[in-house]
Amino acid sequence: MTKSGPPVVTPPLSTLKEKKRKVFYEHGKDSLDLAVSIGNSQEDKALLKAGRHHQPQAGQPRSGRIHQKSRTKKKLEEVKATIAIQRARLKREKVKMRKERPGPADHQKSSPAQDRAPRKRVSFA
């Protein structure tokens, strides 16, 4: 059989926490002072947080940096240039082919309107 020690006594939860005494302010100057102090503390917190996030990074200033295009943009411009060159070449070839084609033969036939019989017109009166 095991021996058990004396029973452990735990204090109630309400005594574990330190009790803070509530302070009640009267309307008027006290409440205004309280609002000003709360506002100042919140503003200080906000400025501190903003200062952490907006620190300038060490390195070259933005104006001195050389603007370099990304590799994909360079490749895209090269592809566009080759397409433009191909279009110009095809256009020149098309013009050349049109010039080499024999010209239209003299019209030996009369115009198609003269080949047909004249239309009969009907009038309703």
C-alpha cells in the first residue's frame, strides 16, 4: 500500500488574482483628462508601430537605381520585334508576287449587263 501525503489545499480562484480597486470618475474634468490620456497613449502606440513598419532600408537611394527590365519583358519585346519583321517581309513578298502576275487581258467580251436581255418592267396603275 502506498502512503499518501497530506491533502493539497488549493486556494479559491478568486484569491489567486490580485484584486484591483475600481476608480470611478465624476463627469467633467476627470473624464476629459482620462480621455486625453487614453488618446495620447493610443497615438504613441500607433506612431511606434508605424515607425517600425516604415523604416528606410539601407542601400542605394531610389533615384540612383538603374531601371532594369525583367527577363520576361525583354523576351516579349524580342518576340514582338520578330513578328513585325516577318509581317513586313510577307508584305514585300505579296507586293512582289502581285507585280510579277500577268496583267488582266483586254476585255473581249462585253460587260455582263449587256449580255442579258433587258428587264421587263411592270407598272401597276
